[in-house]
Amino acid sequence: MRKYVPLLKYLRRHAVPELVLSFEQIEAIVGASLPASAYTASWWASEKLGLWHAPDPAHRRAEPEIVASLLPGGGRVRFRRDPGSSRQQRA
């Protein structure tokens, strides 16, 4: 979803292997509230956010996937880069 492009850009700017953000931080980044379903692990495990898809085709081939997982207790999400998953390595 294009709504989450600012989050993708934010995560890509922070060149760290892992980053934990609160729901409040994520909402500030995207400029909108997260849906109630964001409190379920399956929502973060799906591709709804488009975090696996870089906006530019060249980046789609080279950039690692960003894996999101809801942390226990809810309200915080761990974003992790998976360097072994870049599209170039799969081709």
C-alpha cells in the first residue's frame, strides 16, 4: 500500500540490521493511524505494508527484504533486514 511508503523510506534510511518502532512512531512516520488489525502478528507478517517492494525496480532486485514482526505485548514492531533475501541473489 502506498500509505506505507514513508515507513519503507524511513527504514531504508536507517542502515541498521534491526530497528524497533512503537505504533506511535510508525503512525507519526506514515501520518495516519494503524488499523486495529495491526495488533495481530499476521498483519505484520503479510505483504500488506509493501515493505518487501522497493519503489524503484533497480532497488527491488538489489535490496534485502525487510521483515516485520509484532513484539510480545503488542504496540511495538521489530523491523529486520534479511540480507540473504535480496532479489539479485534469488535470480
